[in-house]
Amino acid sequence: MKREQIIKCGGQKIKVFNCDPEKNTQCDKEFCMHNINAIDGLCNHTMNPDFALEIGQKAQKKAYTPGRKN
């Protein structure tokens, strides 16, 4: 089971999930909180539930190459 959150952005409500960077192949992780090479570690969410952490699961910090989809 995945935990969803609702965030407000530009007056809209968006459903997001805690991201599992290992599953998220569409992200270049340039701003990922779990990327030790990130420019700014600001992001830890995804809108795609297929890329979400399960409840109780934690993402590991890892070196990804920013700008490259891993």
C-alpha cells in the first residue's frame, strides 16, 4: 500500500506519493533528496503511484548522475 498526499500548487490540488528513486526511471534526479550528487535536494515526491514507496519503506541515499535518467 502506498501513502498518498495532497499538495496545493498554483491553486490546484495534486495527489503525490513518496518517491522511490530506484523505481522512478522517468526522473533525472537533479533535485532529488535521495541523490547525494543533486544540485538541490528539494524533491521526494512523484505523481505516479508505480514509482512510489510502500508504506514503511524508506529510500536509500545514493549517487545518481544529475541530468541523466537512471
